[in-house]
Amino acid sequence: MGTDWSARNARQVRRSLEDMLDRRVSQIELSEWLRYGRTAIQNWESGRTEPDPAVQFLYWKLLADPGFINEIKQWSKSTDAPSE
């Protein structure tokens, strides 16, 4: 993914998660795990907007290691993290 944001790579993260989990991962499901709105995920994947640098790093991490989603899911269950 590198340091440049790419909508194509954003979509690839979800596809990598689908491959790892061996099932479809919806934008809604990903938005719940990341604690961002579905609209934000949709906009990132379509290239209409770019997430802030911290979320870009998170996507880079997920592209490199899709299994990292398990840590994210655990964190999102145990906190009242703010959402967009």
C-alpha cells in the first residue's frame, strides 16, 4: 500500500479480509469493526474522500496483515471508541 492513499488499496483490504475469513465482509461490518460510519468506508473505497493519516496507517497494517482485524475487533468491543 505504501504511504500514498489509494481507493483501490482500500478495497483490497476488504477483499483480503474476505479471503482470510472465507466469507463476504460488507462495508457495514468493516465500519462496525473500525468504528467509522459505512458512508466513510464507502467514500474511502470509491476515492471520494481520504481517511486521516491514522486510519490510512491502519489500512496499511490490515493490507500487510489481515489477521490484525482480530485485534481491532477485540479493541472495538472493549472500548467506547469514538466513531465518525
